[in-house]
Amino acid sequence: MRLRLGLLLIGTLALGALGAPLAQSWLGVDPFAPDLFNRLGPPSASNPLGTDDLGRDLLLRLLHGARVSLAVGLATALTATVIGTAIGLLAAWRGGVVDAVLMRLADGLLALPALPVLVVLAAVDTGRIGLPRGEAASDILRIVVILSLFGWVGVARLARAAALSILARDYVRAARALGASEARVLLRHVAPNIAGPVAVATALSVAGAILAESALSFLGLGIAPPAASWGNMLANAQDLVFSAPSVALWPGLAILLAVAGCTLVADGLRQR
């Protein structure tokens, strides 16, 4: 039940994100063009959820924000999962010095205060290294890279613990005794058996990445306007919480539903 509900929430948000260009064409409104004569407008046929403080359509900006926030969450989670699983398997397989070095590196990253470090890294001027700043694609890439630097640690520790348990089992020892190569042991016996815990960690990583991107964008260090993300929509609405609460309500609700959906998916996968 939890898995289905989580998939329903995430699927609904994903469909909305994919359908953003179609909705924009249907409504005939540019969600990135200010319309100062329509500031904080009420819901209408052309603006189903009303407009923000610059007269931009809230519904379309929510849908375009979903494209950005979900892309950051999925890309970060997949990148962190691939890196973390590879490092965890390598540490469990090689053991000894390799295991000690990799796990001490993971411990060091865990010991760092994540949010302040993310804020410092996000504030670095990427223009000095040849990357454009202020474009949505480059901002997404920058945030994915920054979040992935820390996101792999939990997956690596989980993959290592699960792999060590699998490698100590009798059927793995029997496979080695029969002459199976190490690559076959890892790919045929270890990797499939750690897929469950890694999938749970991946679902939780999506939620964490969406929250982190929203926090960075809220602080002005994530997705730069006029591109829409749920975090910078909340940042624009922080002075309007009492005068126009719907401007802050909708992006906050979108973040809540996305994180709740990922958490429900993780719980559902854990129970299977």
C-alpha cells in the first residue's frame, strides 16, 4: 500500500513535470515573463492557481519547477547510488587497506557539517572555471555534482555492510571453491542480493536531494531566476506569507508531496 501510494505521488508529479510544455501551450501564458499589471492575481481560467508577485502563472511555474527539482533529485540519487555502490563493493571485496582508506574517507565526509559545506561549495563562482552561471542546465549540473559529493557516503556504507554479509555465506564460498571468478561472484551473487537495501537508500536519496536543492535555491545559491524551482519560488514568497499565502503554499506543498512520496516508496521497498 505504501509503495503504491508513494509511486502514485511521484508519478503524478512526474506527469505534471513532463506535461509542463503542453500545459503552457494550452493556457497560452509565458510563466517566465513578468506581468506587473496582474500581480498576485486570483485564480482564473488563464491562471488556475493565480499569479505571483511578478504576475507570473503559479501553476506553470510549479510544473516547470517540478522538472528542475525532480531532475536534481533523480540525477543526484542515481549518481550517488552508482558511486556509493561501486565504492562499497570495492571496500567489501578488497578489504584490508583499501577498505580502511575508503571507510575513513566516508567517515570524514560524514563528520563534516553538510549544510554549511554545501552552502560554501554552492557559493563558488563557477564562471572562473569556465562554467556559465545563471543558466538552468549549468545550475542543475553544479548542484548535482555538489550533492553527489556527499550523497554517496550512506549508500557506500550500506552496500559494504550488505556485501560483507553476502560474501561470508556458504554459497559464495562454494562458488569460489568451484572456480568462479571474482567478477562473477560480485555480479552474479553479491550485486543482486544487495539491490534491495540499495534501492531503499536511493529512494531516500531522492528526497534528500530535493530538500537540499530547495534549501540552496531558497538561499539564492541554487537554481537562479527566472528559471523556476520549488526552492526559489518559496524564496520569492517569503515576504508574502501573510498577504498572499497561496504563493508560498503551493511550492511548499509540492516539496512535501515529493518528499512524502519518496519516503513511502522507500518504506514500501523495505517491507517487500
